[in-house]
Amino acid sequence: MVVAKINVQRSVEVSLFQGRSLVSCGNVTIPANHDIPQVGSVVEVRYLYAYRDSLALYQPVYLGPRDDVDPDECLVSQLKFKAE
């Protein structure tokens, strides 16, 4: 996931690419033992599932930065959606 915005309360907004545009997938809290990542950096987030209509993540957990993945590899098609 790509960091789109840094929020006030130790959290960041994460996004994925859908075509050429970034689409928001909600916010994730950054634990106290991690540095807050910079906008545009790639981070790893664990979650139970995503909602199909809003692409929002359910119970996201920040795991850390990723330096082995380019931002353009972070795609909406990689999300795991809630079963219907």
C-alpha cells in the first residue's frame, strides 16, 4: 500500500492504484515502536478483508515499510474482499 497522507493522530491514509489513479483504502494506525512513514512510501498492512463498494480495509494493522516493492505495483486488484 502507498502512503497517501499523514494524519494528526499517529495514523496514515493508505491507497492503491486503480489504473493510473490512487484510490484510498482508509487509514491505519502507526504503532509507537514504528516511525511514521513518508507520503509516497510503500508499507505493509495486514487486514481481514476489504469492502467492495468503498475499498476500505477492515481491521488494518501496520506491519512496517517495504523497500522491495515499487509504488506502481500496489494495485486494487490485489485486495481480498469480504465474501458476499
